[in-house]
Amino acid sequence: MLLLALDTATPAVTVALHDGTGILAASRQVDARRHGELLLPAVDRVLGEAGRKLDEVSEIVVGVGPGPYTGLRVGLVTAATFGAVLDVPVHGLCTLDGLAYASGLTEPFVVATDARRKEVYWARYADARTRLTEPAVDRPADLADQVAGVPAVGAGALLYDTVFTGVRRDGPEHQSAAALAALAAEKLAAGEELLPPRPLYLRRPDAQVPANYKVVTPK
């Protein structure tokens, strides 16, 4: 196995290469505005550090979100393109699951990322490997009774620490493709089915056609 993992669902542009035994190389750059500019150079850099070539990749895993539309689609389109060119399987994994796995926690906790618009994407976990709820998007204030005092990781928990009062500041803030790759390799080795590489937006994109838009066609 030579697994290429990438994720652009958070402000982090992150790429990793896993050989079925461990991580060969990984990259992460946090820049919410340059996903498209940073991703391909990161792939080249990771392959170069590992001394491997793109045509050696046998499987691809991509974070499917939840995440903002613009950033998320960069990773998904790139993964789909690589999969088509290389004729290899492309798998999806929930971005929150990668953060949970990176936490290494063995107790119940929550993962929360910044969804903008004063909201968070979040989910509950029994441990670093086991998600209990479907990912959701909510205003932090609406979650106060559910998450107060509960261990929490992720940029959303750090941003709204008056709500996520159990936030673990030593935990992962942004996504790590190394964690995503390790989780995917573990699941594939166990024969577990991964997600299809389709985006998990949870809400409509910011750019929309105006409600009263008038279509004008030539006579």
C-alpha cells in the first residue's frame, strides 16, 4: 500500500503519505485563503521527502468535511483527479474523525471546528476511534448545556472556550493528514468500508443565485 491522504476542509492544507506501516512524510500549512495554491506543491513536497513518485500511489483518502464550500472542494477535486489519472480507489473520511484520531483521547469528548458565521461543525466521540453522533453545524451558544465541561478539541472549541469549557489546549487544533492517513490505513487493513469521496457541507455555499433573480432570454 502507498496511501496518499489530503484534506482542505479546515484552514490547514495538509498532505501525508502512508505505506501501510507508518507515515513516510507529511505536510501542513495553515492558510484559509490559499488552499488551491498550496495543495499541489504540498503533494510534490511530501512525495519528494518520501522518495516516492505519484504513479506509485495505490490508494487515495480525502477529508470530506464538514467544511466551508470553497476550501473543501479543492481537496475533493484534486483527489478525484488523481484517482482518475492513476486509476486507483479514492476514499473519503470525515474530517472531524481525523481530528478525533489525532487527539488520542480514550474518554468521551467532542470535536469542534470553526464553521464561520459564528457557528461550529462538531460531533461527539466515545474515544479517538469511535464517533457517536453525525456531524452537525450549530451556534456555540445552543450547545452550552451539551458540551460544558466535556473534553473538547479543535479550532472551534478553542475559539469558543467560554462554551467548550473543557477544551484541551494540548489537543489538535487543525486537521492533520498524517492522522487521517493512519486512520484510513487502519480501517482498510481491518476491512472496514470508508465513505465515498463526496463533500459533507451541512449547509448551502455562500455564493447563491438571488431569490428574485430574473432570467432574460432573447426572443
